[in-house]
Amino acid sequence: MPTDGSAASAPRTRAGERTQLRVGRLVKAHGLKGALKIELYTDDPDGRFVPGATFTLQVPETSPWHGKPLTVREFRWMNSHPVAFFEGVDDRTTAEGLVRAILWIDEDATASSTEPDAWYDHQLVGLDVVRDGHVVGRVIRVDHLPAQDLLIVRPTGDGDRELLVPFVSAIVPEVDIAAGRVTVTPPPGLFEDLPGDPEDAEAPDGGAEDGPPDAP
């Protein structure tokens, strides 16, 4: 791992390889005919959710939808909320079984995302993590959780430790793929241990704490 501030490049990917891009999460059944409200992770929903678009589902292994694709039948906006109808989802009960499912699409792994502030995982893995102008670690993977994405960072000089950095603009204000780095402004204690409470410090040699002398 370079520690002198030199740019690190993301792992190379062979032409023709495919990767997956997360584009949305199904958050709530809408109405009685199987519609689902979507939390969007794309800036081009009308282009991503065209009729016939097919997604890979991230659902628990116990779900009847595990391992099955989901295909868009209709996409519309209702009161400014994105709502979609999918093939095979014709009633509210079926739709409720898909709530919290995450939608993924296959993309050419060598292509760059055309959406602002959107990156493929393979573009982020391997980037230097820079704080206050100094390299403090490297991104080793990206975890996608229902609530948010996390950058998993290996701190410089610590081969075993992994830090979970929320991938939000307040903590990761800049991603520069060309320069091979992400800039972080973490809260205190994320990359280093917080100083201990002075009251918890060990007493000076002798072990005695300040206080009145023992009675004779």
C-alpha cells in the first residue's frame, strides 16, 4: 500500500467482464394491484426502469424470490414518488413480500458510470483514503446495507483492522477516480482511538490516590 500520497488505481478488469450496479430498493407496497414504491439509487430512473428492464434481486435466502429476476411492467410517478409494477406481482400481498428487496442490474465492468456521484464497486476498491492531505488507508471493499452503503477501509500500517466508513457526503465529500483517492472528513475516533478520560488514568507510581491520610 503506498503511504507517500501517490495515487492508487482500482483493480483492472478484463474487457467483457460484467459487474452489478445497485439502482433501487423496494420500500413499500402501494395500492392493491401489486405496485411498489422505490427508493432510488440512480439519477436516471426513467431510463433504468423502462418496461422490460430486468433486475437481480437481493433478498434473504428464505424468500420465494431468492434467485429469481424481477422485470418491470410499468413505471410511473405518483405524488412525486417513483412507483413500479413488475411482472408476476399482481396483488398487494405479493408486493409486500418484496419490500426491502434491493434491485441490481448487470453492467459492463469496464464502463464508467454516466451518472453523477455514482460509482461501481470495482472503481472504489483500491482507492487511497485521504484525510487532511495524508493517506490514512485504502478501500478494500464496499458493503451495501439497506440503510446505507459503507466503505470498508484498511488503515495504513494495520494489516488486520477494518474501519466502516459511511458512504455519505458529510463523511466522504469527494471521490476522485482519476487521482485514485477518496477524501474523508470522519468524526473523531473513527481512524484513531479517542483520548481516555483523565479520571480513568492510572495513579502515579505507588498506586495511592489523593485523599486524606489514613487515621493513626
